[in-house]
Amino acid sequence: MPESKTGWGVLIGVTLLVTLLVIGIVPRLRDQSERVAAATAPDAGLVPVSVATPRRADGPNDLLLPSNIQAIEEAALYARTSGYVRERYVDIGDRVTAGKVLAQIDTPEFDQELSQARAALAQTRSGLAQAQASFTQAQANLQHARASLDQSKANEGFASATSDRFSRLEQAELIAHQDADEKRTAHAAARATTAASQANVEAMQANVGALDASVGAARASVAASDANVQRLAALQSFQRLEAPFAGIITMRGIDRGALITSGSGSGASPLFRIARIDTLRIFVNVPQTFVRSITPGQEAKVLVPEYPQRTFVGTIASTAGALDPASRTLLTEVRLRNDDRALMPGMYAQVKFSVPPSDQVWVVPATAIVTRSAGSQVVAVRGDGTIKFLGVQLGRDFGQAVEIVSGLSGQERLVVSPPDGLKDGVRVALEQPKAVEAAKKKE
């Protein structure tokens, strides 16, 4: 019995030893055989690469550009008159209508200046009335002087005729010389009276001209005083600071009792900022390659990170009409309705344009493009498994896909992610081909 147990123990030990040897040796033999098979395979030692073939664009491509949301109208409101804030009626976040009074400013010194200007206006108007009265009186005096002149001329004519008649009678010795002398003397007196009346009329005319000029000066003084009153009255109306349009107050810089100074020069702070947000605008810089696809009236989608499940739809309102020479981009304005006030000015957003495909171009994965000193190139795999670098001209960049304008026939097998160190004529091993559509789906 003891010998039998010893035999069984030896047998079990041998069996365990053989099992352990099998478990340790067999995987090593399998790995060795696989390495030998790989070393003897046709592609042994070749660089494995994935390839894709160019494709035509099968529909519109999405162009996604970053931007910032702005209010359609925004204004900083400054004081147009100096004084103290008597009352403030709004605060940040308040919605106001056009013409609503935002604050009231007290200007006691300015009010006194306006009262003084009105008193000066009343005084100049009184002076004008006095000048007009004097002018009217002078015109009446001129008319009376002209009438006296006409009477003097008539008297002179009668005296002249009488003097001539008596002179003829005197020559015929029908009257005494004394009578003829009296008539000649009367004629000379009448002529002197006419000359005096003529001089009086001329003096009256000069006086009327002077008074007319005085009336003109008085009118000018009244106009200047009235303009000054109107100016001060307009400035007084700025005591009421009103909203220029309907919107929301985005900033407040005053409190009741604060001293403010008119103007918006250096160092002056606005009293309020107001923004109209029922409609928003977004300025986007569109790269030159996409300029032909951007037209006013075209729809644009606006994506905001805070609303991942919602897409806002806007419209291209206008473009700058010229490219920025520094960035080669076209400034484009997109307008967007914001009736529910979901969006706020200052938000970051992305604008998505639907860009129609260009004709006679190929689309390849962006990772297939290699940038060298000779320009943009792609790596094509020939039929014998060797590679060749091809120069291409790039079109629009869609992110994970790029347009090739020239340089491809469409039959090439392009290396999707060329590893470093590849050279012309090097033989590579092809992995399972990747379709360009896979890259398109990732977009």
C-alpha cells in the first residue's frame, strides 16, 4: 500500500509539471510563429497608412464662424446741462419706452440766466416799439413838410406871375415904380420860402432814414435776444433726461443729489446706457474664399452655448462690400429677432452659414493636407504601393474637410494622416480604406 501511494504521488507531480510546461511554452511558440509569418509577409517592414479617395461635394456645406451678439441700437446718455440730480426714475434692467423721463436735473443758476434773458428780450422789444413810433412820427412830419413845400412852390409861382405882370405895366408907365418893386420883393420872398421848405423836406427825409436804420437795429437786437432765450429754453428742456428709443437700461451712473456737468468730453461719464434688444445684430468676418456665397437676405443660424437644444434663425442684413486688407475677410451683419428676450447683448455665439458647393472641385479630409515649402500637397498611393507627393490648390476650409480646386483627378488614393518621414517612392502598407464620408459625418 505505501508503495502504491508513492507511485500515485509521483504520477500526479509529473502530470502537473507537464501541464505547467505546456501552459508556458505553447503561447511563446505561437507568438514566435506569428512573428516569423509577419517577417516573411510581403508587407513586412512597411509603414501602414489609411487612404481615402476624393469625392464631389454632395450638398451645401456648413460654415461656422465665431461672433458676439450686439444690440440693434445702443446709446450712452450724457447731460446737456449742468446741475444737481433732483430725481432718478429708472435703474439697470428697467425697460423704458421712447420719450420716458429717466432723470430730472435742477439748474437754479441756469433758471436765473433764462429769466434775465427774457427780461432783456422784453426790453429790446420795448426799444423796438419806441423806434417804430419815432419812425412813424418822422414819416408824418415828412409828409407835412412836403405839403408845405408844395404850397411854397405854388405861392412862388403866383408871386412870379404877379411880378412879371407889374414889370410890364411899369414899362408902359401905367403904374408906379413902387408897386412894381413891391411885387418883385414879394416874388423873392416866396422863392426864399420855397427854398426853406425844400431844405426842411430834405432834413426830414434824412431823419426818416436814420429812424428806419434805428428800427432795423432794434429788430436785430430783438432777434438776437429772442434767439438767446430760445437757446436757453432749449437747454432748460434738457433738465428732463429722456430715453431716445425704447429699450432696456444697461448702466446707471448717477444717484439723487449728484452734481453733474454737461458734455461728454474726457473724464465725463454717461448718466445711463440704453440698449434696444428686441432685435439683435451680429457682425461676422467671413473669409475671402466664402465671400461669393454670402448675399443679403440669406438665412443664417445662430448657435449659443447657453441654449444647446435651440437654434436661432437670423438673416444677413448687409455686408461691408469690401474686404479688410489685413485679414482678407468680409464684415457681414446678421440681424436676429429677440422677441422673448432670450438673448442678451455681449453673448458669445457662433453663426452657421449654409455654403453651396463649388463646381469642379474635390473634397478631401483636412488631415490629408501636408504643408511644405513648395506649398500645399497631398500624399497619393500608386498602384504598386509606392507614394507620390502631389501639389494641390486649396479652396474653402470646412474644418474637417477641405476643397481641392486643382491638382487631383479624383482617382487618387490619398493618405489620410501621413506620418513623418515619408518620401517620394517609398512603399507603404494599406490599412482598411476610410471613406471621406466618414469625415463628413463627424462635421
